[in-house]
Amino acid sequence: MPTLFDPSIAHKRLEKFWQLPASFGMERNAYHNYLNEIVSDRYTLINGLQMLRDELQFAAASPTDIHACGADLSLPSVVTTLAYTNCGDRIHQGEATKRYRDVVASRFATLSEIGELKLEAFFPAGGGTDNGAMLAHVTVAHQIDSALRRRLYEGNPQSMVLVGIDLKTHVGRLKEDGQCIYGQTRESPWREPRAACGAIADSLTNFHPHNLIHRRIRDDLGEKNFQYLSTQKIYTDDGIDITMAVAAAIVAIRGIRNTAMALTQEMDERGLAHLTASTTVNRPSRDDLVIYLARATVFQGRVCIQSLGSKAELYSGKLVEYAGEQRLQLIYKGQDSDQLPIEEIAYQVQTSEL
């Protein structure tokens, strides 16, 4: 029979997690954001548990010796899975696949029997999510089958499952004649500038009601934000137009909220989710930068979200000296981006059929 879940240790990890500092809204290199924000946070949630992510650890029966690889499920264990979104735009250089896979996926994605990383990967135009409810559903549904769930739940009262989801949008950045331009980049140094993210830019500047992608991005932004961003400009304190950067950020931030709330209907009492949102900044012939925007957890009847906000008119920004160059710092309501409040939302926990 499945053992009664003991969430006490998980709650202690969550408490420690939310005591960790986070720095939002600043352009930094991908390694910094992935290691110091996503990886450190995610490991904090599962420290001390036997981490199960290799298909060989799930071996139950085999005519070969593979069954000997099966994990000892009597130990406190956590089964991890990983999902991410990224705009399908080919403009991403380094960050979109290599950096993320090397730093984050290599640690939390499922590993196939032939040693390949198995991620839930979604590439909607404009990033964000095609549909937060579907993203939540397939990520949880693919993680653990009923037979494995029973074995895990019967093994130890502290064992659980971890769902990691990282939502990523993107925005281009050019430096032309000493001026920073957000919303455009080049395929290469000798190519002409073009919009990035093209889907978001085109939705805001040339909306067509019969274009399904335009309609989805408008919905991702929310009608009030769409009206504001399509008719107004947002500038830094020194006059740099960051409208498209704000639009890309809001798509990801609203996406993390929608996906987190959908996970409340997909996970049972042993399900723990950790979600992040970020915007990749595409630069020609250079590694992309990343702006960390939001983090969230879902566990035991409580959704917690810490993020820059989702109202376009409350955004501002400034360029600051960092790593020997000018980097963008997004600011929401004039708040210190390292001390953002944590929003809590209660929900009814779905009880496992086991």
C-alpha cells in the first residue's frame, strides 16, 4: 500500500528556497542566470533526496541485467522532469540550445537509455506558451506512469516528484551608431537589421485578427497591455526605446502564472513544481544575454510567485555599467528588483488515486 506522504521535509526546503535572494530584470550572461538562479534554486528544493532522472533507474523488469540498475525506492527519492519554451526563431546564438542544455537540462531533464536528454520542448512563435494548461498537462503526464508512481509512493513517505518548467521569450538588441536599439537584431554582422521577436513586434505593429499567432500573443499580453504597447512607447531614463523588451517580458511573466495555475489541476499531493520566466536578448555574433523575470513554486495547496509585474504602463528601465558594457535593467513600479514581493495563491490539492 502507498505510504502516507510526509511533506514536512519538503516544506523546510521550500522555506529555505524562498529565503534565497534573486535578482530580476538585469541583462546578464546565460551562465550566470542559469547557475545562480535556476540551478541553485532547483537543487535547494531536492537536496538530500535520491534524484531519479535516468531511465535505467526506473528499470523494473528486463531479461538482461538492466533490471539491476533500478533505484532503491525505499530511500527518500524525487523523480525529476524538465520542460521549456523558446521562440522558434533561428536567431538564438548559443543560449537557446547549448547553454540551457549544458547548465540546466543536464542536471534535471530525464536521461534516455542511450544517454540523451529528454526534455519537453515547446517552440511557439513569440515564446511564452501556446497554452499553459496543455504545457502543464503533458509535462506532468509524461513524467511518471501509474506503475512507477505506485512503486515510488509505496517506497518512502518523503518521496515526491519535481516538475521543472522554464519559460523563455526573446528580444533583439542592436548597437547602431553608439545607440542601443531593442526589438531588432541582425542575422550576422553583414546582414540588414530585422525584428526580433518578429512575432511580438508584428502583432503590436501590424495586427491581423485572422492571424492565429497574432491573436495568441495579444491574449498572452492581455488586452490592456496590447492596447498600451501598440500605441505607446516605453523609454529608459536616457531615452532608449525598450517597448519590445517589456512586451517580451510580459508574455513570459503571464505565461508563468498561467502555467503555475494549470499545474494545480495536474499534480497530486506529492507534486512539487518550480517554474521560471526569462527573456533572451539576441545580439549579432555574440552570445545572447538573459533577463531573469520571475520564479514560482506550486506545492501542497499554495502557489507562490515572485516576479516583475504584468502591467506595461508600470515599467521603466535604465542602462547601467556591468561587465564592462551597458546593460539594461528593467524596473517595475520603481521597486528594487532584488527585493520583489512574493504573491501567494491558495488552491485545492488533487489527491492521488493511489
